[in-house]
Amino acid sequence: MGQLRDLMPLINLRNRLEIELKRGYAYDLNNSEEGSYLLNKEHIKVLLIEQENIWVRPHRINHLYQQDDPVVLKERLLERLEPHHDLREIRITGYEGVTLPRWAAKLAMSLPRLVTISLVYFRDLQHLPAMSQLQHLKYLTLIEMPNVEFVEDDSGGAAVVPSFPSLESLFLWNCQSLKCFPDCPHVKKFTLCGLDEALTFCRHRDDATATSAGSSLSSSNNNNSDVFDLWELKTDNLGILKSLFRDSIQSIHHLTLLNMEVQSLSSSVQENNQKYAFSIHSLKFLSCQNLKSLSGEGIECLTNLKTLSIWECHNLKLEEEEGFPWKALHVLSDLSFNELPQLIHLPKGLQYLTTLQSLEIEFCDKLEALPEWLDCLKSLRSLDIRYCLRLKSLPEAIFPSLTTLHIHFCDGLKEKYSEPNGTDFPKICFIPDLYLYF
């Protein structure tokens, strides 16, 4: 470890620089004539700054009772870390100031070539800077900003021309007070979690400059009939789609539902998304602890579903899904079960998935055996089993279509299938891509 001033002579640093401000270490900012520690680093393209409740040494004081505001000091510290204007990516974690320093408050002017911005754990910040005018910005991540209400200047969050002309991916996580966000006319990938359902996209100031149908959120937010496609959506609340997108979403190709309190598929997919259910090619449930059933109306609408992943849904009991219409998933090719402690037997309906090519089962501690009817899956090419500690046997029937079999840390299978002396190893040794690790 050293003082930040030690960076100043290192003018030939290139590409990526990480600065970790350690807890309990004193950073001396007394010499104001030094200026920024990074402004002369023109070859640095990626800058990562992480603060961990740092303590900053105060100025020389006139008497024993005078102290500097620690929040102001942290703002001053970030002020001294102003990067060169040619920076392409910046990530800042753990900022504790209420306001941003000069250069960070005017990103469009100070860092006009930014492509990626990631701001994490800005717990006390009240206003974020205007970023919609950054011409090259493609990826924007804002995490844990509970006090920020809008993203722009103090004029109320109204967007100015242009509005995120290049933004492709927007990640908003735990920004509960956020009520207004500028239009994102070209974003195809959204992650929206821990947000208020009152959040809306701000309408463009100049109606005449609204972008064309099929990609414009500004026109859709004006209740026009224009619609657009989303490539990927990850959310913990499908209700927020109504405030953000109104009725403008035509299709969602990849949908991830995480940490949702839904109990059944019908209460999540069908209720809000039946009109674009036909467009969903990939559906993933992640950490939906209240999810108990996949049966009921809704799944039969996903007739174009190709990938289904169910991860960390601890109360889901798939083997009891007698009414689950697996037959409706007539193009499903990839199926993944991960950390499902209630999974004892694979649901019988899987045998109707004649198009299934890949099956992955991980961390299913109660799964004891794979059913003999797996040989009905004539299209199955890949079987990956990991950390299923109670699994003791594979089907007696040889999988004629398998080209890949991976088994990791399944101790119950070791005696039968270990290479080369396992009693049942000859049943699987012909598989071209065979990997066993016990």
C-alpha cells in the first residue's frame, strides 16, 4: 500500500487500473497543488475504484475542536481521482458522499468517450449526473442507490437530445426511490430489480426527434401504438413493466424471474405477459423461494420455449406436477435443474420432450435415481450431473443418442461408474465426450 500521490509519476500506466481504498488506512490530501492523481494517465482505458469505509486524514487544524466533515473528505478524495478524458470504462464501488465531485457530476463533458459505467453502493447520493448525452455509452449499471430519485440534473429529470443514443444494456438494482429515468431508445437488455412500480421513462423533450417505431421507448411511453422487442429481461417484479413500457412490448426473447414471490407459473407469466408469451425462447426461475408449482395455465402459452432453467427454488416439487403440460413444450431443447432440494424424482412428463437435447442437473441433494424412461428422449445429446450426492444409479438402458456425459462429485455413482474398474463403466465408456470426476 502507498499514498495516492505515488501514482502521479507513473505516466506510462496502460489499459486497466484498479484502486482499492482500504479500511483503516489514512490518505493524505493536504497538498492541494498536486491536482489530480490520474489526469495525466492518458493510456488508462479502464478505471476501477473501490472504497471500503475509508478514513481520510483531515487537514491541519487551527485548534483541537475543529474537524472536516468526513463526507466532504470522501468527495474531495474522489475529486482527486479525476481520470483522463479518454477513459472508456469506469467502475466505482462504495462512495459515501451526498453529492458528486465536479468531474463526476458532468460526465458528458469530462469523460465523453465512456462506453461502460458501473456505480455501486452510493447509499447517500441524492442526484446522479446527466448521462443520456454520452454518445458512446453502451452499458450502464446502477446498484444500491436508495436515495436517488431521478437520473439527470435538477430540472426534474427531463431528457435532452440525444437520449442514450448507443445504450444497449441497462442494469438497475435496489434503487427504490427512483421515479424517473431518461428514455432508452436502443436498449435491448434490461435488469430491473428492487425498483418502485412508479418508475417511468421520461418523455423526450422534442417530439419531432422521437426515434422510429420498433426501438423507441419515448413514443411508446406516450401511449402510441408503437411496439418494440426486448432481447433480454431480468426482473423481480413483472408489474414494473406496466409503468415502464405500458403496452409497447411486442416480444421478450429471454426472460429471467429472480427473487419473485410467485407461487405458480400462472401468477407470473400468464397474468402479465400472455400477449408476448409466444416470443419467449428462454425462461429462467432464479431464487424464487415461494414457487411451489409449475402447473396451471400459462406454460402452454410458451410454445416456442427452447430453454428452461429452474435454479434455487427450494419449495418447488416437480415430481408432483401431474398436470404440468410438458407436451406443450414441443420445441424445448435445453433443460436445467439446479439446487432444488425437493426434487426426489424427475417428473414423468419429461419423457414427452422428444426435442430435448441437453439435460443438466446440479445440487439436487435428494435425487436418488434417474428413471429408465430417459431412453425415450431420442434427441438427448448431453447429460450433465453435478453434486447430486445421493444419486446411486443411472438407467440400465444405454443412451444411444448421447455424445456428452459429464458427472462431477456424485459419490454414489463412483463404485459403479468409475474408470476403468466400475461394474457399469462398460455401459457408458462408448460415449465420445465422457468426463467423470468423483
